[in-house]
Amino acid sequence: MIRLSPLVATLVGLIASTAMAEPIILRAGPVAYTVDPGTLEIRARPDGAATALLMPPLHPPEAATIAPEGEGWRWTDAEGRSFALSIEGQALRLRISGVKGSSLAWPMPPATGGTWLIPDGEGMAYRADDPFWRAAYAQEKCLGGTSLLSFPAWSHLDGAQAATYALQDGLLSKLCLRDQDGLQARLRHEFGDGAQTLDLLLALRPPEPLAPALFYREVLKARGQLKTFADKATPDLPRLFAAPHAYVFDDGRELDFLDDLKALGIDRMVLSYDQDPRSHEHIVGPAYLAKARALGFLAGPYEAFDNAQPAATADMPSAIWSEDLYPSGCVVDAAGKVVAGFANRGCAMSSEAIVRRSGPFFPALRYAGHIRDGASQVFVDVDAFGNFQEDHSPDHPMSMARDRDNRKARLALAIDSFKLVLGSENVTAWSSGVAHYSHGTAQAHASAVWPLLGDQKRFGGFWPPDRPGVFFKPFQPTPDEARALFGAADRLPLFEAVFHDSVVALDRWEFGLMKVPSQANGRFARSLLYGTPTMWSLDRNELARVWTWLKAAQDDFRLVHGAGPPVALTGFRWLTSDRLVQQVTYADGRTLIANFGETTWQGLGTDCVRVNKPGRRAVDLCPPTNRP
């Protein structure tokens, strides 16, 4: 008998086990996908082109016994995860199911160059070798699949192709970025309630900047999951289209303010307010709402269902609940401790506690009250953002999946039962079917926002109550802050390429157009290019100061995009190597070109937009020349 050393025996056994499963080859259109079941390495080879690595090995080689399943294959790995492989449309579909409580971390192929196309909010183009973004991601930072990623798909653009990835559901998934000899990415997933299967599509796409968005939209349409405005119609919805949005403060909540708007020729606007009769001098009431409706505006309150505070000291009316919901309805963590609310205000209110409460459904009561007051639209804070809670209370236990279902249902209630025009914070893919507009999704690289909001000395706070500095104090960003938040060369209309005919996206309410004067011109131009209306913070004095810009924002937007329902955004190109001259196309044949550079480009001035409509002469539109 020949005895083998332990090392040689291990190698022989390894060779024998990996030999049990040959690579699986599946074809989708012109691409052949090869998957090694023993490691889960995935490669793709287009006809007549070189093979590309789509995913490196997930684990070292191991035994894998594959079995046919329909037109695909199934097997299980040494950790007990099951894998199902098939073709869907033009993509490879891989489903990985894991034990509850387990996790997965799978790096994308190493990136030494090229560009990551990531729906970080509206959308970002991160060059893998860019020193600025490498420094920003010196430590790994993750984008939640239901929150900071406005839809769970991304691409790496390099040479003649865009390696593209899409999740069916981003729940408990994250895309993480970190500098390691270039900007690298990895997919992380926690297997848990509602997320025990990671469902991933992989495809090679044409080398276009909108690759992940156009692919994701195709997937949604093929699965019957894309809801357009026509699917969410309400009587007042036409008033939303092409309308600037404003939060009104102080005497902006008086009838004379509405007369001012009419006198200036503003005939379509979305007016919102967050008010507290205990601390604010000027309060919107039924007369204001009735007049706003008569003038053609949408108007209604800020609402929130996620926070609870003692009635005597609550800092906003929406945080006050009935005695049978507070404090018993607070979210409880795994250690049995009540979870504090945002900014340590009160507690996080459990959506499951609200559902289980006996008696009338609280959100329905509030919507009905807003209707009685005359509101035509409501903004619901937080609900669409996608950060979900686990609740360990024995009286109202809740998984993150259940929390999502609860939030989705109460947003849908406003549209389906109360026929309100509904907005929410940072609407993303999962909530796109139950919202008409989003405050925040048009902001790209959203994580750069939070440090600024925490710097009240520079950015402004919530005092005085009727004219808070956070909305009215001008803010001057540093060059790095300006690039992170507004840099034109790094931004893409990815969310628009999926949802332009489904959700009207705007910047956050703290980032009205006049909040950052040094960036107003570029943001004005980007609003026209992307078809994302402008945001404003207004009272009568501010309106008198900025009215020429507001009027131009309304009139130019309508000239470019019309006043009807938005159509699909279908294409995007960089026309210069510095990526500062950009072209967008729309489904109705319009082509828009914006020049964000510092010099004139083919007769188009800085921060100006050239509008080409079929059968018409081109028109150049520029921001107003006066500085407020």
C-alpha cells in the first residue's frame, strides 16, 4: 500500500471532488455564460469577442453535484447554500438561498480602470482610478439595496462592454465600495426573513453610461413590475407635472403669498408645509388650501408615521399618538431596549403596532383629516427611504420585510383610497409603485449630505421656527463638498432612465435651488437636462428676492418638457472627454445638450441647455443673469 502525505492526500481528494462537476454553459442571445459550480466563478463570452470575468470565485474549489431543474441547474455547496442557475431574457439568473442568519460577501472582479455606474441616489459615475473617489472610499462604505441605491442594479463600464448586475430585491443586500489599488466593489447579503434568497441577474451590456438603468427597466417591464403615472392616476395628478416644489414658511402660509405667485405668472406649483400651531405664528388652514386649489396648485402637509414622543413635549404634531400606541408601540431591539427615534427624538414607532391597533387605522384617520382640510397632496417623510426596522416586542413582533410591507401599504392607501397626490423621502425602486414624487432621489451621492446637515454653524439649524436657517441660510461648500454633491462630470440620470415616467424626483428639501448660490447655475441646467423640477424654500420676502429664477425655472422647464406626463428618458452620452458636455434623449425624440464646462462649446454657453425637438429649430436656454 502506498501511503500519501496528508498534503498530497488533500490535493488528490480536492482534484477528485472538483472533477465531479463540469462547468455549466448557458447561452442568452449572443453571449455564452460559463459557471463553475465548484467555485461559482462566472465568465461571459460574446460571439466573436474575448471572454470576460463577471464574478470571481465565491469560495475555494469544492465538490458540487449538479442536477437539472427545468431549463437550468441546481446544486448545494459545503456551507449548505443552494444555487439555482437559469437564463432570463438576455441575462444569466443565479439564485442563492442560505440559512437564516448567515451572510455572503462576494467581491466584484478587480477594477484597475473603467467606471462604476452606480445608482447612488440619482446616479454616479465613479472612475475606478480617480484619486478623489479613491480617497472618499478609503474605508469601505456600503449602499443599501433598498435605500441609498435608488434601484438595485449597477455596472462596470470598461472598453467595449458594461458588466451589469441586478438584484430582484435589494432587501438585506448592500453594494460596498472601497479603495484597494483602485475603487473596488463587493456585494454583501444577509439571509433573513423575506430575504432568504439572493436573486441576481448578470449580463454583458453595450458600453453606455445608462447600462444598469436601461437593463433594470427592461427587467421590470418584462416582469410586469413597472408602474407608470398612468397606473397611479388620481384626479389632481396632472397638476404635478412640470411643477416646481416649495416648502412655505412664515407669511408664505398666508393668502397674500398665493396672490403673489399668481401675479408673477406662477400657475403650477407643489406647496408643502411642516407646521406646529404651538410654535408657528402663520398656519395653513382650509382657506389657504382652497385658494391654492382654485389657482391650480397642489398643496398639502408634511406627514410622518415613524416617530413617537410625549404629547406635552413633542416637537411636531405627527409624533403625537393615542395612549394605546405610545409608549407601548415603540420599536424594541433584540436586547429589549426601546429604539430611539431619528436624532434621539422620542422613539421609533413600530409600523406593526399601528397595524395591530384595534380601532380605526391611524394613517387613514390622518389622510382623511388632510382631505377634510382641503389638501390635494401629502408628503410622507421617511416611509419610502428603505431603512427598515426589526421589532422584538412580544406585542408587535416585526421583521424588516414586514416593516416594508406595512410602509408600502400605508403609502398606497393615500393614492388608492384617498386619491391624494403622494410624495415621500428618497423614493427608490421598492416604493416607486406607491409614490408620485420624491424629495431626495434627485440628489446623487446622498451620503455626502449627512455631515453637512450636522454642521449647523455652516449649514443652519431649525431656528427660528418660522424661518429656519437650515432652509434659508446660504451655504458655501468647499471644492471637495461641491464636487461630492454637485460635480457634473461624476453624475448620471440613472434613476430617471428607469423611473422618469413613474416618479417625479427632486433634491432634498434642505437643498432648495437658492440654498447653495455658487451651484445655482449648474443645478438649474441639470434640472432641465434630467427633467427633474426645482426645489424652493419660500416666504413672501424670499419670493420677492428670487422670483425671476422661480419664473424662469417654471417657464423653461415647461418649454423643454411640456406640461403633460413625463416620457421615458432613453439615452445619455458624454460629448467631451472631461464629461462636462452631456446629451440626454427622450422617448418622444427630444435631444438635450447641457454644457457644464467653463468655456463655450459649439456656441453653447456655460450652464446652458440646447433643446432639439423634432421638426423645430434648436433653442438655447440659460439660467437668469441676475444674482438674487
